[in-house]
Amino acid sequence: RFSQNFREVAGRFLVSEADRHLLVFGMEQRLPPNSELVQAVLRLFQEPVPKAALHRLSPRSTRALVTIEWLRVRDDGSNRTSLIDSRLVSLHESGWKTFDVTEAVNFWQQLGRPRQPLLLQVSVQREHPGPQPSSAHKLVRFAWQGTPGAGHGEPQLELHALDLEDYGAQGDCDSEAPVTKGTRCCRQEMYIDLQGMKWAENWVLEPPGFLAYECVGTCQQPPDPLTSKWPFLGPRQCIASEMASLPVIVSIQEGGRTRPQVVSLPNMRVQKCSCASDGAPMPRRLEP
Amino acid sequence: VTEEQLLGSLLQRLHLREAPVLDRANVERLAIPAHVRAQYVALLQRSHGDRSRGK
């Protein structure tokens, strides 16, 4: 809300069971095409617990576990959840609580349905599961649980994305232009001549050589405030983000006879170069 | 991809310790049967399609 380059989305409160809440975020056009999501933060405003209720708390139950799950609704109406983030909140505190929901937005992106909203299920549980009765966690209330439409403290989704026009790779290199220090990350032709390799002689029958490509050039680094927020990220580097296998035909000697055999060698040819940071989590693949 | 990586991958696939030294005469007489070439071409076409995640 306070900065030009952060996109925030106000959500709507849909349904609530005692300690479970479903949040809906309209995501249409929130992430520009050709941009890379670097982080998504869910911000929930925790209301202060009335003092009288605090005094009645046993010393063992001053905290509650808040869990965020991504809810996926299938075409057949069935749904399933994926754990995204969870953290303990203190009943003695109030204010904005943040959760990293980058993976949920990644899953939503993989659905490929921009008009479908992002559904996040928030559940509040006891810190210590166990037989002794405790309902302290029910004291945790978030702002939206007050009067609907009050407008204050609505759940918010912050999306931090990099424009790949600036921070991404440029596809294949310009074969006419030499690669210099200022060249932006690109895929350059690199031919591997198998006929020139001594060990391949009389052994590798096909291919005589192949285009393996390599990733060259540099990547633009994000502006400083971004990097200071993600200290665990290394610099953005130009790497091979998609590879392809290489089939070869070799001659095999068995029992005094020589016969040709096809073998497939994984990750031998670069299909795509991208700018990526070392240490960035690899998004989980969405199960079909 | 370096020459070492290529050789290493091939040796690993064929469970070999080192590259075999084959007699040229044997290889020159060797014809690649149609079914082996068809398998090779099919893998080649599919490899352009399959996208591994890379690093």
C-alpha cells in the first residue's frame, strides 16, 4: 500500500469454521506477462486479545499455530490442499503477521487459469496438541473476522516480481555480434565434433557431431532493496534452465560379434538459457 | 557440455570403465539395420520435445 513498486491485493473473506478461514484473492492481471515471481507474502492483521481473556490463559497456552494451505478445486468439484507455510503467533501480540506464500502463487501459475482466484486456507491450531482441553487458540482473531466490509485489516497479498525484459535472458545470441561483457544472457551455438575425439573413433557411429549450445552473457541484478530482503539469494546468473538428451549409436562388441546399439545421453544439449539466482527455491511441480 | 562429460555419460550408460578400442575393419563392415536407425531417429525427435529441468 505504501510503495509504488509493490503490488498488493485486497482479499475477500469467504467462509469460516471455528478456526479455519478461506481467503479468496482475485489474481487476474496481477502478475504481468513475461515477469518472474520472486516472492509472494500474505499479510494478516491479528487483533489484540481482550485483557480479561488473557488473564484467564494458562501459562502453557500463550501461542497458537497458524497454518496456510493452498486450496486447489478440481473441475469435478473435489479439492485438495497443499501446506505452504505455518508459524506460531503469540496471543499477547497483535498487528500484521506475514507468511511466505510464494509456492501457492507458483502452483496457481502452473494451473494456467488466470481468471481463477487464488484460494488460501488459514487454520489456527493449538500449539501443543494433546489430550488436555485447551481453546486458547480460538482467541486468535484476524481483522477480517470483525464487521464485514469494515475495510480495515483486510488480508493482503504482496507480489514481488521481476520484469524479465530487464532481468531475464534474451533467447539465442546474435550470431553476428561478438559476445562481450555487456551481452545479456543468451544461448550460443557450440558444436561438438565427435569425429575429432580419439576415444570416439570406431566406437560412436552416429552422430558425427552435434550442436550442444552454451549459455553466455550476464544477467542484470535486482535493485538493492530487493536483495537486502532476500539475503539467502545469490546473484542472478546465466544458466541452462532446460536441457535435452542426445541419442547416439555406438558399436558394441559381444561374443566376437560387433553390433550397433542406440544409447540416450541425458542433459547433453541446452534448450533454453535463463537468469536465475543460486539459492532460489525450485518451485514444486504441480501434480496433474 | 565438455568432452569429459560426454564420455563420462556414455561410459556410465554402458556400464564401462573406459572407452573400448575397436578394430576399424569390424566397424567398417558394420551396417546399421533399419530398426536401429528408426529407434535412433525416434529418440532424436523426442529429445527435441522433452525438456528436462536443467540446473
